[in-house]
Amino acid sequence: MKKREEHSKEEIVEKQATPEPTGEQSPAQEAALRARVTELEQSLNSYKDQLLRKAAEFENYKKRIENDFSSIAKFSNEDLIVQLLPVLDDLQRSLKAGKEHPDYDTFYKGVELIYAKFTKILEGRGVNEVRSVGKPFDVYFHDALMEVLREDLPHHTVVDEVEKGYTLHGKVIRHAKVILSTQHDQSPPDSSSGNDAGNGPASSDGERSA
């Protein structure tokens, strides 16, 4: 009996000596948890920033690809149109010859209709004639073939066209071959750079854009 009583007393003493959990954390544990939360928030912000950057890069890439395809589609017929331009030249020459022979009125009117229809088709494809006669010489649009003395016109004004120039959606695809006015005290223009001006800025009516 005495042993049992002694054992019970020991258990009571141990229970009293052992503190029960209160649910509260030490300052060190709280500091560690705060540091962990801060670390996780920083990681989350970093991943979010990376995701936004990747999304922006993909959007820029998509726009660039769309622009590239649009440019390819816009100028895909350039070679074909360049090959058709000599036909247009022949029609213009026929019209000019027919106009000089009044007996061929019917023939002239027929060719004129063909020419009007053909130019309308080209305009629908983005091809426009460069307007040159009466305008100042511009290396973006003109190749100067010769000069004629004209005191009544400003120096290097286009007097006549030997061959018309054309643009495709504002891009020069063929320079106009022109004859310029000149005066005694002026030097001839440098038209060599005109051959390399195919990519110069232009508007659809053949005038250089700003």
C-alpha cells in the first residue's frame, strides 16, 4: 500500500512540474515565420514579374510576325506588276500614235478604253503613276536622261517624261525617266542616286511623304 501511495504522489508531482502548452510562440519562432512569409512574397512577386515580361515579349513577337506577313502579302505581286508595266508603256505609245492620226478615231478610242481599264486594275492593286511633268527633279522618283534650255521654267523642272514611273503602295518600283529644264548658270543634277531610291518614302500619288 505504501508503494502505491508513493507512486501516485510521484505522478502528481511530475504533472505539476510539466507545463501545459499554451498555444503561444516564442519571439524567435515568430521572427522566423515572418521571414519565411516575406521570402515567399518576394518569390511570388518575382514569378509574377517574369510572367508579365514573357507575356509582353510574346505579344511583341506576335505583332512582329503579323507585320512581316502583312508586308510579304502586300508586296508579293511586285515582280508581276513590274513585268506588266511594259505592256502599259505599249498602250500609251499606241494612244499617242493614234492621236496623231485622226483617221483612226475608232481604233484610238478602243485602245483608250483598254488603257483606262488596265490602269484601273493596277490602281486596285496599289499601283499609282508618279506625277512628274511640271514638278521639281527628285532623285526618289526621277532618273534624268537629258536637259533642255528653258529660261521660262525654274532650274531642273521636269519638262517631259520619256518613261513613266510607278509606286506600289507608296514604294517606288520604277523611276520616271525624265527630261529637265536647265539654265546657263546651273550644273546638271546627280541622278545616279535615283536608281537606289526604290525604298525611299513615298505617298500613293507619287509625292514624297514627310
